[in-house]
Amino acid sequence: MFAARAIPEGAEIGVYPLLILGVDDTERLKATRLYHYVFYVDETPGGAVRCAVAFGEISMCNHSPDANAGFEVDADAQTVTLTALSDIAPDTEILIDYEDFAEEAL
């Protein structure tokens, strides 16, 4: 995903809907390629993880450990918000840090 216009640091780039999966569905998803494209939501006290599939442009963001955008998952609202971590010039790729999923996705 690339910036169509200048985006100042701290600006909200977008809010995207999530489909939050249960623990069992998340576990089944681990054996598929789709697991590389999910967002971590939370985990149970026992360590079982729930993840979510995001809809919209955020699903086109590539990974960088030096990301220029960050995201925050809101499980209650079932959304993920994308925000500029630095000024982003027009035609610059918008990159996020996949965090714990980076090793699995790359």
C-alpha cells in the first residue's frame, strides 16, 4: 500500500473491520497460508491465542522492522486502526511491523 498524499506523523490512516476468530479456528488456521496475514487479538490465561482477519487496505501493508505506520487492534470494536508513526511522503510505501508474526510470515 502506498500513500496517495502526504500523511503527517500521528495521523490516522484508516480504521478497518476485523473478523475475530475463536481459539479453535485460530489453531486450525495455523496450518494454512492465511495465518501469515492475521492480526493477534489476545490470548487466554492458558496461552491459547485468538487472531483476526482484517478487511480493507490494511491487509495490503507489507512488513518492515522500521515501519512508518503502526496499528492497534480493538477487540471490543472489532477494528484495527492504522496510524502514521512518522511523516509519510506521497508515493511512499506504508509499512507495518508484523511483530510476533514477522518470522512466520517471512
